[in-house]
Amino acid sequence: MAAPSNDPHDLNCLTIAELEAIAHTRMDKQTRDYYNEGADSGSTLKENLSAYAKYRIRPRVLRDVSSIDPSVDIFGHTNSIPIGVAPTAMQCLAHSDGEKATARACRKMGVAMGLSSFATTTLEEVAEESGEVPNVLQLYLFEEREHSRKLIARAKKAGFKAVFLTVDTPFLGRRNMEIRNQFKLPPHFKIANFADDDEAAQEVAGHTGGDEAKRPSLPKRASSTAGYHDGKARVPPTGPITFHSHAANPTLSWDRDIAWLKKECEPEMQVWIKGVATGEDAALAVQHGVHGIVVSNHGGRQLNGALATLDALPEVVEAVAGRIPVHVDGGVRHGTDVFKALALGADFVWIGRPVLWGLAYKGQEGVELCLRLLGDEVRLCMGLAGVTKVEDIGKEYLVKIDKSGFVSKL
């Protein structure tokens, strides 16, 4: 059983809300807006947070909670808490150590880590820093499959346990601050997992190698173009791989792409899909043999007006009926949020933005602080609710409050 944290409190930061406020001052505007923005008006982003307030906990008493175990098993690893670090892109924007600092923190805290395809650190470096803690690779399945094939092969070799295929980005959601800021990755950073492809594209374009003095008018970086349909056929993306040009893929389909991905990944890595929000798609995921589901709306960054992930969770859990694991992300800011998600049927909870805030605050130490705050809150919530094991948290511990203030059991 994981022991309660004996680390001294950081008196500057006792909650995730305070961590967010501190991070606000540590990030430049472009980074802050990129990490924190939702799509369009941001209503889904807000509802990811407010959905948790619709539920109240029904605590049980006189149950001997002197020994509380918040650990769970995930990918053959005993995770110290029912929380993992979700894959978030370009973490070097928050701190110079980026994903390496996050991996070191996860290793120290015994917590699984997801890595974005668009990380600013290679998956091999993250695997090395992670030690025995399991890693999962968030995957955008590109239209040009060879890019994805090479990335999957590298992840298998590095010991990643699963790929989380992002399925909610046939197109990129409209993020107005990102447009207004004309967000681009600063030139001193790179999308590390595709750096070799980028350099190859530069050479093809004539931008590296040879006598550069003979080509003074050429741009320093080859351009990238997003895919499109020309009215007759699909034209795939071109140029070096960037998020804005290559991440979205409107051609993905259940029958063709899940089978291909399973063939490329198995048996070394599991295939999960991330971005499911309906019972119908959950049933299809089971039908197509995926190993697990992450209920997600991309942190409210894709379809504005979509269901909050906590609101979508019960429908997905019911459709899956225990046949594969169901995880959830989005809007978690306190240990009681984790408890509520578990009570509604999630097997595990992933957190994203709070980790970035911790990273911006103090690098590895800040990520550890984030995980410690949430872990301590989960443990305390379990004890006060009368539960000693995560597996015993069920919907009988919740009631739902409607808009009129009426309480109903689940």
C-alpha cells in the first residue's frame, strides 16, 4: 500500500487551482493560450469542469478505514494512484526539461505516463527516463502510413505498452486565440519524434547540405501543407510533419484503420482508442477488438458543444459492460473528481493541464507536486467516504443534483 506523503507542504501551492494561478505567471502568453484554450466559445471546456459539481458523494461511516490502498493495476504495473499523466504536446514550452521532467516525476511517483506524438522530446528519451513506469504513445494515424509505421516500430522497440489512437480529430477544432496569436513552435524547439523526417524534407527542398552560401535566398524551413479534397480525389498533406498540417485525418474508418493498427502494434503493444463519447462507438470499439477506451473530448479543444466527458462516461461504461477497460480524462482538478469518475464506472483517470501547470511552476518538482496533491486528495476522499480500495468505489457512493437542487440516487 502506498504510504501517505510525508513531503512538506509547498505553502505557495496547496491546491491545483493555486498551481494554475502560479503557472499563469510563469508561461508566456502564446504558451498559456495554447495550453489552456478550448474550441470556439470554450463551453465544452467549461462543462468538463462543471460536470463534476452535479454530483455529491454519499459517505459511509464506521467501516475501519485505517488502511487505505489507492493503487490500481495498469499495463502490468501497480500504479500508486488511479491517475495517469495524459499525453500533452510540446512540453518544452512549459519548461526547458519538458517531457523528460514529466517522465522523471512519473517514475518517482509510480505513475503511468502518456506521450504525445507531437512531443518536444523523443519517445526513446522518455522511455529511458521512465524506468519501469509504463508509457503509452498517443498516436495520430497519418494519411501517409509510413510515418506512423516508423513511429509505432520505435515505440515497440522502446518498450511502450500501448498506443492511444486519437479519433476525435478528423479536422482540427477552431481555437481562436491560437489563430490570433499565429501560434507556431519556436524555432529552437522541434517536434522530436519527426525531426529526422523534417531534416530529410529540408534536404529534398535543398535547404540543408552542400554550400548554403550559394543559396542565400532560400527559406530556412520547408513549408508544410494540410491535406484537402480537390473535388475529385483526396490530396494528402505534404512537407515536414507539423501538428497543423498532419494531425487531422478525415479518412480514418473503423473497418480499415483499426485492423491495420492492430496488425502493426500487436502483440507487443495494446491498441486503445482515445476520443470516444457515445455508447454506439464504444460498442464498435469492442466489436473491432481494441484493448481499451479513453472517454475524451480532447480537453474541450475539438467539438465545442460536445458532452462533458463525465457526462458521456456512464453511457460508454454501460455499452462496454466490463468487456474492456474504460478510462476518462478532462476537467479533473481535485481528488474528489477522480473519486466521482471512478464511481461512475471509469477504471482509471488521466490528467493533462494540471501537469503542464506543475511543469511550468518547478519542472520535475512541480509535476511531482501536482501528482502528490491529487494523490493525497484521492486517499483522503476514499477514507472520508468509507472506502479502502479503488475497486470498491461504485455509483452507490454518488447522488446527482439537478438544476432545481433535487437529489437523486444513481
